[in-house]
Amino acid sequence: MGDWHPESPARLQAIADQLIRAQIHDLLEHREAPLAQLADLERNHSKTAIAIVRDNVPADGAENYPIDGDTSLNAYSWQAAQRAAGAAVAATDAVLDGEIHNAFCAVRPPGHHARPGESMGFCLFNNIAIAAKHALDARGLERVAIVDFDVHHGNGTEEAFDGDARVLMVSFFQHPFYPYSPALPITPNRVNVPVPAHSRGDVVRQLVLDQWLPALHAFKPQMIFISAGFDAHREDDVGGMGLVEADYAWMTQQIMEVARLYAQGRIVSCLEGGYNLSALGRSVVAHVKALAEI
């Protein structure tokens, strides 16, 4: 979205570099992301929202087309957004078909701010919401959970499943902070917990134990989707929280235990935020090592 923008291609390179440095790159199965089908996108997004992205991609070399002050389209954005969503859908199918136990989708652009009718906040389409709706509507699951540990509130995901009894969303998010969502009360399908800036791992771990896990155990999801944002890391200046790699590994382990109990271990995780390149790469390594149990 421009050399100035923190949501840059260097993020995926940093992840790849750290996987190699940690000597786990070759222990993982790597798959290329397919393009999402239009029907996949339409399960979560209006035709108008899809058309705004598809029909406003500029010619190669032309100026970016602005969606909002933080989000713009370049010549490759439509294809990139299709691949990001396509990765989440393909990973969902691969897990449900028993080809793999779980998956981490290293994708750009991120998705959890994308509302059903509007792209925003670095996000064009909501990859996790698209994958969850694929699991429910195309693959016949009855209950799925979405866990979001990005520093920002996943407003698009919350809106996509508001009042949908088939989906439990649990998250924490720095508050007040972008996208300046109100702190809504906890409901049977929404446990999104606001936390103040500068909160560290001990605060997050306690809310996981006290609020996330009881809700997840009561819900008994058949599959778990993770919006894996790593911008709550203490080194990430985009956010203002104080998590470290060990906190991401611990949260992942807690989620995996719920998945083992109720979901045959089935988890699909998709990259959201994380903009300090070193912290991002190290945190993804911690997350992936926990998922792969290595």
C-alpha cells in the first residue's frame, strides 16, 4: 500500500526468515494459496463491497486507489485479497478432510476489520469470517469458535456473526484504540474483552483463564479459527500492549487443548496484524511451534 505503510511485503519475508532461523521451516508442509471463488467472498461480503475492491484496482504503475486513510488498492490487490481468503478456505477444507491437523495461513492483506459491507483498516476481505462461514454453510459444521488475539478489535468479524448462535467469538483488544469500537457486554456468542494500554501477559493470561476458556468449554466448538495478530507484542509500536512470544505460545496451547477436547484438534489460524518485523517473526515461530507441537 506504499513504502510508508506498515502492512508491507516485508512482513511475510520476516516470518519466512524466522522460520528458517528457528530451524523449523523444513519440518512444516508448505502449500500455495489458491484464489478464493466469488461464492466464498459472497458468503460474508455484499456484492457492493466486493465490487469496490475488484473494480477499482488501478493499472500497474498507476497511483493507488484509496479505500480509506489507512487502506488502498494497487494493481495486485484484488488477486492478493483473493489469495488471502482462498488460503483460509483451502486450509479449512484440508483440515476438515483430514489431510492436516491444523494450519497457519501466512497471508496478506489481513482481514478482521473488513466488515460485510466495507473494507477498512488495512483489510479488504475478512479471511477468518469467510473461512468460518465456509465451514458452516458449505461443509455443514454446526458450531465454530473464533479466537482473536490481535491488539485491535476485530470489528468486522464481530459484525459478521452478531447474534449467530453457531459462532462463538472470543478476543481481547486494547481499549480505547482503533477501530474505536464500544466495549459491548458479553453475550452467549461474544466474549470480546477490552483491556487498557500497557497490559502485559499476566493480564491477558488471566482473562483467557477466567473468560475465554469457560465460554469455549461451554460452547464445545467443532472447529476453531484464530485471527492471529501479533501487534500486542511489547516491541510493536503500532499497538501499546506488552505481550511476548511466550504469551502467544501459551494462548495457542490453551486453544489447542479446547480443540483436542471438542474439535478433533481442528484449527485454522490466519495472520492479522504484527508490524515490528523482528517481533512478528519470532511470535509467529512461537505460535507455529505450538500448533505443530515441536
